[in-house]
Amino acid sequence: MSAASKELESVTGVQLAQGIGHRPSQGFWTEAFGQVIRRPAAVFGFVWIAIVAFFAIFAPVLASGHPIMSWTLNESGTKEVLTSPLIRMLTLADVVLIIWGVWTPLFIFFPTKKVSIGEKLRLIVACGIQLAIAVVLVGAVSGIFGARDASDWMRNLEQKQYFPYIASAIIALISSIPFLLISIGVYKSGIRVVFVCAIILLSIVLGAWKWAPNTSTFFYRADQTNREIDAIYTLVPFSPNQSETAMYNRAPGSTPLNSMWDRLAEKARVRVDQKASLTDDDLASLPIGEQSFRDMRSVSSSIDSLVSFPIADLIADFESQTVSGELENMLDLKNAMVNSSAPNHVLGTDTLGQDVLSQMFHACRLSISIGFVSTGIAVVIGVTIGSLMGYFGGWVDLVLYRVVEIFMAIPVLFLLIVAAGVLPRNIYFMMAIIGCFTWTGAARFVRAEFMKLRETDYVQAAKAMGLPLWSILFKHMLPNGVTPVLVDSSFAIAAAILIEAILSYLGLGPTGQASWGKLLSNASGETSDFIWWLAIFPGAAIFLTTMAYNLIGEALRDAIDPKLKKARV
């Protein structure tokens, strides 16, 4: 077969009879995925989603104001006790996601003949869901026992040393019950039982270790300035909730020394001629005098705790450079100051002085989780109701379709706005509302597919053999009718991300969490001045993420379209 014939996308029946364009038989999903990855737009979508997922998992260790390692220093400056504030401040969800994110690719690419790729993916999803349930329950129970209005007996019980272990064990066992029943009763798989038991042990250990979250305080650089500790920071040395008053609305690339220079330049401007601002030519004509260093010492207190070295040493160094002639005017002093080593806000800061890049990384988790979890809830509800409508028909279909129409008439965005005023504004309620009110599309797709499949021979044979209803619906019919639902799910994930961004933009999103929509809402500023870096970076992230899901959905839809598939044969 020639190389040209291998590249043919469509061939005629005559060409097939001549052996031209013949391809070995493939499974349905293998062929569909092969068609998807041939489209550059879909490949871009997969790559972008992979990047967002990477930062969603590893953001707590890539962007944190807590040092990776910290040493206490004695009076002579010798390092003594080593600690890791970053690991100590990780939450239970952070640890679980990092472990799951590291284990998943290792498990997928580990060579084994006993477990297929499909089985590995099912195990990964099942383990992730089981861990997620345990994490949510641990957080809920820990919040109840540690609440301010908790009764005395609850507080006393939580302070017991053994309580986190017992509570975590109970929660881990409760969350594992459905997975054990499915592994033993449905799959009859010993491997699945082993995995469920491993997740139980992991949930107990991690739940007891991270039972109660620690309070975040960012005093490390102040201690470094006072030579009390030495520390090593991660890639982005800022946490998303780390607010610095001196760094309000700072442009990309700014450091605390930029803030120090602005205040110094303001004093120089007032002293010169009350000009609106000093240009570089003005600064080049201004000599450095003793007053400049007195002003510098007076404004240094605002950033003394934001850098990792004593500002007095930096000012003394500038004085020595001025005496030696290295710094001749205020322009030289400005360049020396802003180019000095200091923590750098790569994408700038917001209206609260919080680092934008750190918030961008941490907001990936909110977008990914709300998209997948809410869509997963919608798919489960929609598939269940749609399968019952399509399989039974008649009055069952009539009654349930009226329910579908009722939910279709409910405006989800307005419902979320109302819910934000009466319910706690956290991600779990938002996921639940979006999932419970957006399942109608999946239900209609499954209903249509099941109506076509219920009269097929294999379904009639399954009925004749006396198989239980759940087996007929979900083990035999669903794999052949779920394809349109999976295509629709990619569009639903993009819609969920947009809904969250809209709510956060309106100030009604989850509290205490970084969000692209919340960053975007600050772009106009409190004084209505346009802050471009708060519009471009989160806006581009929202646009690219939703576009990536839509591109994947369109490519998958085209790959499974019967008409297009027939044209490729």
C-alpha cells in the first residue's frame, strides 16, 4: 500500500475492493479518539486542559507564601531547627490531590498485562471519588466539632488525642461502603477490593494528620529581616490570600522596592516644585542628598516586613555607592533600588495587594472541580432518569418528561444568585445546585438512545434471561447509548465554568477561594480606573478554558457522527 493511500480520509467502495484505503478494525472509542487527535484544535484543547489540571493539583506547592524549608537561627547566625511550613499548612484536600496527581500517571504507565488501560482508568476514577467523599466528610465533621458555637462536650471530645483517628476511621469506612458493594457484588473483582481497602487506610492516616486546618500567618520575611530564621521559598513565593498593604494595584514585575521608590519619589516631587510627576530627565537633574536618605529611612518601614533582608543594610549600601560616585543622581538611585533583589509579583497584584499569579494558579482548582463535579452530578441524574424514560416509555416516560420540562424552565443562574443570599457561599453548594438543575440535556439524549435500543435483539435476550433491571440498563444498554451524553458533557463543563466566573464576577462566588471571575471584577478598580493586568490574564484564562472544552466537544461530536463516519469508510 502506498504512502498516499494511507493518508486518504475517505475512499470509495471500488477503492476498498481494490485494497486501497483498507484499515485494520478498531474499537469504537479507539477509532473516535484517533479522529479527535487528528484535529489540531482538539489537541490544543487537551494540552490546555492538561496545563490547567496540573496547576489545579500542584498549585499549593508551586505558589505559597509559606517556605518549603525554614531554619531557626541562633545569635551567631547558625542554623538550628529545620521545619517545613509549606507542608504543615497544606490542607487535607491539598495532600489528597497531590498524592492522587502523582499516583495517577505512574499507575497508568506502569506496564502490566493483567489490568487493561480501561480498567486502570475506572480504578483511578473510583479511587478519586472515594477519596473526595472522605475529604468532604472529614471537613464537615471537623467544622462541626471545631465551630465557635459547638457545645462543650464536642470541644472536649475533639481535643482528645485519639479522636481524629477514630473519626477518620468511621468516615473512611462509611465512604467505602458503596465501593465495596460494587466491587464485590457487581464486578466480583479482588483487585477492586484491594484498592478500596488501600483508600480506607490512606483516608484514615491523612484524615487524622490534617484533621483541623492551621491558621495562615505570613511572618517569615519579617523574621528573616530580623535574622531570626532562614528560609527557602517555592516557585511563586506568595499565597493567594496573602495581602500586602504597600502592594495595592501594582503592575506586573513589581516588587516592594517599587512601592518604596514611589513614596520616595512623592517626597522628592513635593520638595521640588509640586509637579504632577517626575520624569527621568527630572530625576537625572536631581542630586542625591542627605535628605534623600532620611526620606528613604522614613518610608522603608512600610516594606520592612515584605523583603527577606534588612532595609537598613540596603540604604547603607546606597549611601556608600553615592559616596564612591557610583550613584550620581536620583535616576541612578531609582534604577539601583527597583533592580535590587526582592520578591517579584510577576503578574502584578490586585486591589488588596494579593499576588495575581498565585491566585491564577489556585483558581485553576476551582474551575476544574466545579466543571467536572457539577457535570458529573448532572450526568448521573440525567442518565438515570433518561434510561427509565427510554426503557419503559408509556406513562413512566410521560410523567418523568414533565419533570424534565419543569427543570428545563428553571433559570440556573438566577437560582444560584438567590441561593447565594440564603445558603453558605461555598463550592459544594454551587456544585450541587448546578449539577441538580442542568441534567435535563443528558436525560433527553439517553431517553432518545434507549428508545432505539430497547427493541434490539440483545436487549430482548437479556430480558428473556431474567437479568435484573439495573444490569440491562446500565451494563448492556448504557455503553451503547451514552456517546451523545459524553459529547454534551464537554459543553456542560464549559458552561459550569462560565457560571462560576459570572457569579464570582458579581461577588457571589465561593468565599475564601481564588477565582478568575473575582480577579476580573477588580479590573475596573475602586476608582473606576482600568487595571489591564486584572482584565487580560484572568479573562484569557476563562476564554481559553471554555474554548478548549468546546473544541474537544466539537471534535468528539464530529468523530462519532454516523454520517461523517460513513464518509470516512
